[in-house]
Amino acid sequence: MNAFTFYMPTKVYFGRNCIIENKEAFKALGKRALIFTGRHSAKINGSLADVTAALDGVGIEWSVFDEVEENPSLETIKRAADKGVAEGADFVIGIGGGSPMDAAKGASFLIANPDKEAEALMAAEPLKHVPVAEVATTAGTGSETTQYAVFTLHKQGTKNGAAQKTFADIAFLDAKYTESLSDKVTVNTAIDALTHLIEGYTSKKANYMNDKFAESGFEIFKECIPAIKALDFNLEIREKLLLMSTIAGIVIAQAGTSLPHACGYMPTYEKHIPHGRANAIFTRAYLELFEDQTKVNKMLSILGFDTLADFDGFLKSILDPKEEFTEADVDRYTDALMATPGKLALHPFPLTREQVREMYRKSLMVY
């Protein structure tokens, strides 16, 4: 085996009512929390009520920033951080899917560095941050166990990962918060987590230990496929999806994401495609790039598919594609990706412009 490093410092609490039962964990983070949510879901699913009850129970003051949009912008992060600084927040809590959790991470840096503008999140200069807690209410992004955060860059017309990275100090996983999700969101987020597993498994930085995490995630996903096809999500299935998503977060925390994520950012921004489906659009063409299909075939076997075509057919059957793209879109997306070689860095072998263009063409013109 090749040498590797494995680092995942987040303490994870999994199970029903885990926030209330482990409320003392918040006391190690600070004395006043700024809580990040979207406008509605955290109030509907009970997660915000549980968090605030836990904070009240241990004497921690709190306030809420509930203006986090899908794919949060740098402008939103800065506005939230200014609120945190004005109120004296000394730690942050993200409640939701990837957007509120990523927003909390971003604001953790700006609260600790109130003289910095939001663009500092995208710069290489390392910054200190305040502690972070995350409460996952979707089973998709895995942000609760990654060091990554992705933000919308309106000036560039795309999304991109922040240069400033931090793991959450603690994370809470209670599947009851996912019960209010629509079938469509449940499917899209599950596929997002699956693509995390796939991209981490095939990454240039993949290693033996991480592969075993990924393979366990594939096994859990396989158990959920009948429910995904039938759109029948009981709490047990939702617990499995949530655990699979968190495992996928651990996988990409070590190995990163690869081309499907990189290819999907601009189409997601322009066409408002759900992130999980955007990744899935590119997955078959991405996996076809590998001359050695050993790992691809092992993944398919664990998932219960005979061929890559069968797997792609499953994805198409559940994701309801509807966008239209042109050859001009393909060229524009290709040029933008080739201009950012860092996004190609985790692919195991060099790619030509024509290979990248063909991946876009096959995915967008055929899917």
C-alpha cells in the first residue's frame, strides 16, 4: 500500500434527538452563537427549535441569520458576518443543507477577521476563524464532515470552492429533520452524496483507507435504491441516506471532488440545475475516461449494476432532465474549465481540451 494521511477532526453525533441529548457539547465552542439557516426549512423541520432549546439549556446566547439563499453568495456571507461581529458572536452554527452549512463556515472566518472583505475567503492567505457547529438537515452535501465551502461568485458568473477551509468542530445528524423534504430534493441530494463517493473513490488522491469508506457508502446506497425508485422514504431509509452522505463527506475531505463537480458549476449557475443532478449529468462520461475500469467495475458491482450504461439509465430514470444546451455552451464551458487547471488536478491522468469538450458534449447534448 502507498503511504497516506487521513484527517477528519469533526466530532459527529448521530441519532434521534442527538442535539438535545448532547447539548453540553456547545459549551466548548463559545458563549454566543450566530445560527445560519435558510428562510423556511429549519423552522419547519424542528431543527432550529432543537438547537435553540439546547443553547438555552446550557446558557448560551444566540441569534439567527435566516437569509441564506441556495448556493450562497459572497455578499450574503459578508452581510451575515457583519451581523455576527456587531452582536459579539464567538461561534457559528449552520443548520440545513450545504448552503447554510457552507455559509456558517465562510462567516466563521469573516467574524474572526472583521477588517476583511468577503473576497478574502477566496484568497490563499490563511485566516483564523471562530468555532463551527453543523446540523445536517439534508442527506447530500456532507459539508458537516468536510473542510470545504462553495460560494456563488456573481462577478464571475459561476460557483467556486473557497480557499479558506475549516472542518466543523462538532456535527449533529438526526434524520427526523429530513422527513419534511420533498421526494425531488431527497433524490437530488442523495445523488449528490453518491457522486461525492464516486469522485473521491476515483480521485488522484484516493487511498486504501478512504476507498473502504467509499465502498461502505456504496453498500448503504445500494440498500436505498428500491426506496429511491419507489419514492418511498421512511425514517430508516432517511437515516441510511444521512449516514451515507456523511461518509461521502469524509471521503471527499480526504480525496476531493473531481470533474463532475468542476463541470457542473457553470451550468448550475446559468440553468439553476440542482447540484446533485448537475453532478450526475457528467458522471457516465467522466467514468468512461478511465482506460483502466477496475475501480469503476468494482463500484458498479457493489451498487448492483452490471454495466455503466445500466447505472446511467438508473440516474436518468430518477433525475428528470429538462435543460437544453448548445454547441456554443459546450465550447464556452470547456474553455472556462481548461482556464482553471486546478479543477483538473485531482483527475488521475492529464486530459486534453478535446477530451474535456467531448465529456461536456456527451453529457449535455445526449443526457
